[in-house]
Amino acid sequence: MILAGEIHIMNIILALTILLTVYVINRFLHSKYYIEQGYKMAEKTIAFSRDLLEPELKILVVGDSTGLGVGASSPDTSVTGMVAKRFPKATIHNRSINGAKAENVIRQLKRADDSYDLVMIHVSGNDVVKMTAFKEYEENIQTVLALAKTKGKYIVLIPTGNLGTIRIFPLPVRWLLEYRTKKIRVVSMKAVALAGERVRYVDFFVEKNKDPFYLDPEQHFAMDHFHPSDTGYAQWIPGINQALDYFKL
């Protein structure tokens, strides 16, 4: 015989189960919607590239959607576009592809010429999100840097920021992404240290309580709430300029 108290507890458990199920479905559909918006944005994104007859500098850009400039309102306001303003007499070739992981960047580099002054590598975000094993990423990023050194004189590795700030994902997923961001950051920094003085790492990681992407997401994220906006990309430029200053470029 089921007592009234047991029925009450069962009803509470049932109600909590229903609420949790509704929450999970709602968050899944919410995330799916914004991810689809990101893919639509990527399809319309035009990478900043420029060919000059007698360039003073040749720059190669490889990597993922941040190298492509997804989220920027125009090619000029992407990272590559803003770097181009620093080097108005530079030829810039951009091979970045939306969704690329480190293993894809290896193929981008293999298809590139080997006469560049600077190679800018945008990578790690998709390895974080797509759950690349840390050991696999370590091997791939070491190969990426070794290949890049055969393609250009100076190398700048441009990673993702703290992906735990992306609010389209439910909290447990954000916690996992922040953990993975930190782990892959350490692997990347170690690979850069081993690669030598010709390679610099631009460190964008900031704890959430100080991260502008977390504190003011409406300004720093694009309409898909995943990729940086013009303001978000501009946030990265001082760190990139610091690396370029190190090379005296």
C-alpha cells in the first residue's frame, strides 16, 4: 500500500523530471538555433585577402572561422582586415576555413607557398568545442608550427578566448568548455615554447569575472552569440600587435 507521503514524493520527483526534461530540450533548441545562425553567417563571410604587385611584406593567414572573420560586419573589421591596416603595402593570402581544427590547418599549410614573411594561425576553438583529444591536439599543433616555419619567417599563433563565456550553452557545457580551453591553452603555449623565437603565442584567456566577452556579451559577440563581433575582434588586436612588435614588423 502506497502512503500519501510516498505519493507526494513521487509527484515531486515526476515534476522535477518534467522540468529538467523541458529545460534540456529548451537549451538544446536554443543552442541549435544560434549554431545554425553561425553557419549562415559563415556562408556569407568573405575573408580579407589582398594581392599587390610589389608588396613590402607577404602575409599568410590560415585557420578557422576567426581567421575567416565570421561575425565581423565586413572583411575590414575582421582580425586580418585590422592587421592589414598596420601593413598597407602587404600582400595577404587568407586560406582560413570555417570549422577548421588543427588537423585541417595542416592541410591548409601544405597547400600554401613557402615565401611568406609572416604566418598568422587561428586555431584551437574547434578543437575545444569538438572534443579533440588533448594528445591528438598536441601532436597536430606541433605539426602545424613546424610546417608554418617552412612557409614563413615569423609565426603568430592566435587561439580562442575563454569558451566558457559562451552563454548559448547550458552551464555544465560551459564549465566543460572552460576546462578544455585551459587545457588546450597550456598545450599550445608549450608547443610555442618548443618551436623557438620565431613563434609567438597571443594569449586571450581571461577568467570570466574579468573577461569582456562574459561581462558584456551583447557588445563582444556577433548575432550568433558565438563568434566575436567587430568589438570582440578589436579586443584581440592589442595582443596581436604586441606579438608583431616583438618581431619588429
